[in-house]
Amino acid sequence: PDYLPRTQDFGLNVHLFNQKYCSKDCPKQFIAIAIACCDIKPDSRPAFCVSHPWLEALALSVETGVCLSSSSNTISDRISNGD
């Protein structure tokens, strides 16, 4: 979107972002990647060389119908672990 809901410190307001822009059929991993890429702290955002493979894996999952969450090392897990 052209407008992202912001917090007082100009970070992403995750609750409003989810409420306004994320439909129920949007993959949760995609939302997690988007949120991670919007982190206000540059060192906390994933580098492109990290996020690009996540997005490719997610696209492949959507195209093939293979669920990423069946893996023990999902995109969401890697994001929350800072990998």
C-alpha cells in the first residue's frame, strides 16, 4: 500500500496493518516477512539476500500447494529467531 499505519516512533503499526491490509487468505509467512522488512531498526531488518530466498520459497509454496509450515524450519521461525 502507499500508506502504512505507523506507531508514534514511525514504526509499523502491526495491528492496524494486519486489520487493514491482510486478508485471511494471505499467507502468514508473507505477512511475517513484510513486518520484518518494515522494522524501524535497520539492523533488525533482514537483508535482501536473506528475504529474497524466503519470498522465493513462499512463492514456490503457493504455486505448488506445498505447505511451508510442515517444515521444522519455517520462514516465520527464521524471522523470529533472527536468522
